[in-house]
Amino acid sequence: MAKNANPVRGTRDIMPQEMILRDDIESLILKTYRDHGFERIETPAIESLDYLLDSEGGENLKMLFTIMKRGEKLSLSKDADIRELCDIGLRYDLTLPLSRFYSNNSQNLNLPFKAIQIGNVYRAERPQKGRFRSFKQCDIDIIGDTTFAAEVELIDTTSKALERIGFGDFIVRINDRRILSGIIRSAGFDTDSVEIVSIILDKKDKIGRDGVINDLVEKEFPRDNAEKLLLMTEMLTEENLDTFEIDDEVKKNLKNVIQAIRSLAKDSYKIIFDPTLVRGMGYYTGMIFEISYGPYGFSIAGGGRYDNMIGKFSKESVPAVGFSIGFERIISIMMEENKYKPADYKKLALIYKSESEIASAVEQADQLRKLGYSVSLIKGKKKLGKQLSQLETYGFDYYLDGSKNEGVKELGTKS
Amino acid sequence: MAKNANPVRGTRDIMPQEMILRDDIESLILKTYRDHGFERIETPAIESLDYLLDSEGGENLKMLFTIMKRGEKLSLSKDADIRELCDIGLRYDLTLPLSRFYSNNSQNLNLPFKAIQIGNVYRAERPQKGRFRSFKQCDIDIIGDTTFAAEVELIDTTSKALERIGFGDFIVRINDRRILSGIIRSAGFDTDSVEIVSIILDKKDKIGRDGVINDLVEKEFPRDNAEKLLLMTEMLTEENLDTFEIDDEVKKNLKNVIQAIRSLAKDSYKIIFDPTLVRGMGYYTGMIFEISYGPYGFSIAGGGRYDNMIGKFSKESVPAVGFSIGFERIISIMMEENKYKPADYKKLALIYKSESEIASAVEQADQLRKLGYSVSLIKGKKKLGKQLSQLETYGFDYYLDGSKNEGVKELGTKS
């Protein structure tokens, strides 16, 4: 019996037409990143499970794909720990691998190190429209710069990349983890609760204001604190930020970034302070940012500062900040909006009569390739007319009948 | 305590300089493939374990990375089957995924379908120099063409790609699985033993003639048969192939391919019939081929015809043949031989004085990018002279001091 040929649940096959778009977009993004002085590196898709489980990846740690140890004896109790069975896992983002990479190779890298990473990450999410278990991210990170110049450079570079591939009129939302935790504590929560409260607040887009309050109450936090928290996030604006009691340096840096980006963006995109912005990962320590696009406010990029992660691998703590473009989201918007016409391949069918002509047909094909055609050899059928209309259906634009001396002809232009 | 920051055993981190080379080479290969009428597709790196285990992947099946089912209860006996614990695995090649892809999407594809796949595959090999557990392959396949024109097109396209990236003077070795199994049976082995005998014969490069004979004897095959087999593979040549009793069509097609490629190659590379060529996979059904390069005869590409694999997924049997470039081998040869000078990035450091100048420095950087520089913003230090020699060490070629009106200056040209 023939097997079901679907890809693994939550993943997808990508067809040729989409691949042309993806390849074009990926190289435009890569080119923009490189023009801005970033350098591409690559790490394996598999990482040690120890690192992954200890990485403050928030909810993503519940979605790890873990890989069986090899040759392991399977005499296990019901409560066996995952680490007894598995020793590696698939990466869920590109930030942890970069931190490990930097620590592993720091003796050959200079600070600030400006990294590009483009690759797939894996999360066993509940499959739903637009969410995949394997998806590509395009990240840039600056390692070794404590100043807000790093944030400005990341936001500017990412915005330029988005504009270059045809996205304009997006909104950069920015916050600082220290402002967020300040609000949470001011609302009456204790320091230990900041992380769980942040995670619940992050769901506001999906479950709404009342949903957040209910979830907090369900976790046995006082309803008063929950109400106060929501009110504070709603009242706080860029203008009244100064009245809020928090480290002056934090506020000043945030304002500086907003100001610099605003002057760079001119009117082509916006940047706003958004005190409800959380970003899921536990590893962020300072500014966090996200780019929303379109009427539904889809998040198409996200990032932030994570000054403590590299310290887990290195002896010294090294500051770092990164920004990641969600490649799949970008592509699916482009496909839906028909945003981009990929480079045109002039597909030509070179028709040959018999296999004995193959070698000379291949040589002829090379000549045609030099003229810019993408050439396929096709064996001629008896009824040329019928074959030509079939070739047209197959997406060919031109043909050349090798048995005649007539040159290249366009398909579908019936005279 | 700081963690060990090494990548997972058998994998590696890739540094910026190598990535520039890899990106250049990958796009040259991709461009060549597309010029020859192939179309790129992509499938996920994870595939159903059922498919993988049932794929006739030969020795590779012993090297599968398997991924734990999620939320599985671990009450297992010592002899639990891997399928009770794991439901997916990492692909070990790109051929099985392509067969599944074709079957899943055949209603939207035309025959012959000429596919490009470039991606990483995973094998838990014993780590050794030049062998990795995660490595990239560049495959082309033709689905739906039974004629030897498909083999010619694959070998021609792969050779052109290799020549384009600076590899010349290689040797294409070609054989046919049906000739191979014919020899094995003629030497006195029965049909059921053909696969295991092939696998042992395949090791001749590594363990030598005597090693092969010993291994066969160890598997309790008669020494006479083993000796006869080795002798036959050593005696058989392109010239005396006709005296060998095997299907005429098989011999004719093989000779046609050799002839066509020889006329295309002119003197820039060679093609030879090699009756000892096996190729590890169990799924090959017809011609098989490999490209060897350099004094050590490193295999840099391999492929063959696999007419039965797609039939496992589809109702109908569909002919298919593919050729894969071993990207890692190519890159490591290029790095060792210093074969290729990647595109030059003119790295420029734009020095700014204080964070308040960031926005205007970014604008200035954009102007410089338009002139072809890859620009990084660097905060100026007090001692400019010392900083400039540091920037030179860091690989910068040019600098511009934003606080002066002096234009771009070259680093390291002390006047």
C-alpha cells in the first residue's frame, strides 16, 4: 500500500515558485546586513540538551525536540528524566547558539562582534495557521557594546532590510525589561513573581484585558494588583515616562533610541514606546523591541538585550543585543499580498529528436544559457503542436526545435 | 562555573571568513543548476521515522538521529522498539525527502520534474577528520525520465557546476547496479546475498583487496567466490563489457552515457567505467556514478538511478535519478588549496564621537554604503592613532572620522 506522503505534522514542503521568492528575499536581507558591517556565521541545528534546558527560553523550553542518546538501554522507570534518554536537541532560536559560538570562538573574534545568522529553528508548537514547527529566522546581533548605539544600529539595519524587500509603514514597538519589571513590582507583585506575571501579560493580544486579569487571579495573585498592573500599562506613555520612578539611565537610553530612530525613519515607519511589550524569552535584561506590520499588527521581527547569557559559557560577562526577522511571516505576507515579482527565469525547452543527439543538444543548450536562458532538454514527441502547448502549460516561455534551423521561438504567441 | 562551549560532538561552528566562501559557492552552484532548467524546492529536516527506517538507506539507517515522541510515558521494557519512543528523525539524505515531496505534490508538478535541493543532512557517524554529523548537500534530480538523457543531463550539469567553482580535472566514475549484481551472481553468490556482498565490496578503498576477501569469508561466504568476485571486477573494462552476459540495453545505455559525456567533457575532465563502484544506498536500481578529485581521489559528488522509491509513496512507479555534490568536501578542499578568493567586502569603520551623533552618523553610513562600503559605526576613543591600528587588526580596510571633514581614508597606508 502506498504510504501517506505528508510532511511531518507542523512542517511543510516548499514549491519551486515560493523558493525563487525565498532565495531572492534571503539574499537581499543578507546583503543589507553585510552592507551594515555584520558578518555571517553558522552553528549546527543541534545543540547540547544541557544548554538548551538551562537557557531561560521561557515557554519555548516546553516545545523542545529532543534527540535520543544512541545505543541507550531502554530500562527506564516511569519517572525517568528526559536527560537520561536524550543528550541533544534541536535549537529553538538562534540566540543561545550564538552565545555558545561566541564563547567557543572568542579568541578569534574582535569586539564588538556583529553577527548574522540565517537558519531554521524548531519548536513543537500546536500547529495552527501561520505557525510552523520548523521555521527560518534572520538574526543580527551585536556582542560587546554596552551603549544604546547597538540598539540603534540593530533597529536601523533591520528596518532598512524590511524596506529593501518592500515592507514600509511598519511600527517598531520598544520597551525595557527593567521598566516592565518596575511596573509589575509597583503594582504590588513581588520580585519572584515578575517572570510569571510577564508571561501572562504577554498574552494580552490573544486573551484580552479580562483574560490577563483572570489568569493572574487564577494563579492566586490579588485581583487588586492585577487591575492596577493593567491600568498602569495603559496609562504609561513616552511623555509621562519621566514621572515614573525608575533608574534615570534606563529611561534616558530608551528615549535616546526612540529619538535617534525617529530622526532616521523620517515618515517611512514609526517607533513607539509600548509598556505592555514583554517578548517571551526569560533571557532579556534591557531594551526589548518588536516590529508590527499591517492592519492585523502581525509581529514580523523581534529582539532585545541579553547581557547575561554569554556569561554562562564564558568566565566574563559580555553584553549582547539582537534583532530577528521572522522569515516565514515575511514570506507568507508577500505571497498573500503579491508583494514581489521574483527575478524572471526565461525558461526555454530545447527539443531534441533522439538520444543520439544528446551531446550536441547539450552543447547547444550551453550557448543558449550564455544568452540568459534557463534551458531544459526535452525529447520531441511526434505531434509537435500538442507538445508545444503542453510545454506552455508547464511554464516554459520559449522553445527551440533542435532539428530545425529556426532559432528561439516564443511559446504562446500564436500568429 | 562556566560551561564548556563546544558544539555537539561531530558538528562545527563556521567562522565569518568561511561563510563568505560558502555563500558564494552555494549561489554559484544554485545558479548553474537553475540555468540548466532545474527548480529549487525545500523539505523539512525532520521526516517521519516510519519513512526513514523503511527507506533502504543502507548503513545510514544505523546512523539515524531519532526524536522523542512528545509527552510519552516512559514505562518501557528493555527491548522496547525505537518506534515506541520516537516518531520522527533527522533526514540522512535528500533523496528520500524528495520522493516523499514528489508524491505529496505531484498534482502540482509536471514531468519530467527537475528538482534542486540544497540543505543539511544528519548522520551519527563516528567523528573523524572531514566527516561531520551535520553536513550540507547540493542535489539535483530528474523525476519522470526513463531515458539515459537524464543521466547525461545530471552529469553534465554537476560537472559544469564544479568547473564554475574552480574544480577541473576530476574523474567521473560510472557503473550500473545491474552490472554489479550480475558480477556478484556470476561469481557464485545467490541473489539474496547481493546487497551484503555489495556493501563489503564498497569498502575496498578503505580495507583493500585482502580486507574485502577476509570480510566475505568471515560472513561465511566461500573463499573461492570471494576471489572470483575480486578478479572479475579487476578484469572487466569498458572495452570487454560486451563479452559479459548481461542485458544488452543496460550495457548500451551505459556506453551511450560515457560517450556523450566524453564528447562534452573534451579534455577538461574524464569519465570511466568502474565495475567496483557500489554507492552505499540500497535504493539504487540502475546507473550509479561518483566524481573523484585530486591525488587522493576524494569523492566530491555521487548519485544514481532509483526507480522504485517514489512507488512507495505513490500508486504508480515513477522513474528518478539524482546527483549530489558533497558541499563540505568541496569547501574543505577550497580552504586547503586556497582555491578561491571570495568577493571583497570593503570594510569601513565610521568613527563617531558621542552617542548624540548616532542618528547623523547612521545617515552618513548610508551614503557610504551606496558607494559600496560595508560600514560599521565605531565609537571614537581618545587616542585615535592607537584605535586606528586596532581597527586594522580587526580587518577594517578604511575609516572615516565623522568629527572631521576629511573623507574616507585607507587604513595601514602610513604616509
